[in-house]
Amino acid sequence: MVDQRFPKTCRLLDSLAYEQVFKKPDVRVSNKYFLILGRWTGFEQARLGVIVAKKNIARANQRNRIKRLVREVFRVRKTSLAPIDLVVMTRKGLQELENSECLTYIHDLIKEIEKKKPSI
């Protein structure tokens, strides 16, 4: 049985971890609603950080909904990702989408990242 949890070891917890991804991202994928930056790491698994700016999505309940959707996609797909630190940032207009549409956009970007997996 595959581990489907989202423990602290799968999260970017401090500003230093975010800063390392922002300074020199190895992967950059985006669409109209999301920008994902990634940096390959030496950890045994992928880690996730989510940034939903108040200026892009004003209502807290919408920001929380989007963060839950992003975490859910990551939780389900984390075993297929190489060890990478991902920072997901949102853009304006995302709160207008239904959950299914939002999930589709996120899944597409995660698929792009999986294709860019470095060969060892």
C-alpha cells in the first residue's frame, strides 16, 4: 500500500527552503493560473510549499480552498516525483475556477515536472 499522507517531511517549512528555490530554480513551469518553481534536492522525497497572495485572491476561504487542492494533487502524485522542492504560486482569476478545473491545471504542470526528471 502506498503512503498517501502529507507529513511535515513533505513540506517546505522555513524561509531558507523557499529562498533556495527562488534563488536558483532548476524547473520552472507555468500556465494562466499557476507558476511552479522547483529545485532538485538530495532528500529522499519531494517537498511542497504553496504561496497564495492576498492581492491575487482576496477571500481567505478561496485561498484556503486552493491550497487544499494543491496539497491534494501533490499528496497523490508525490511518489512519482523525483526529490525536488516545489513552490507553487497562484495568479489572479483562479478563484473563479471550479475545483475540477483547478485540479486539471495543477495536474498538467506536475506532469511537465515529471517529464523533466533528471536522469541519474
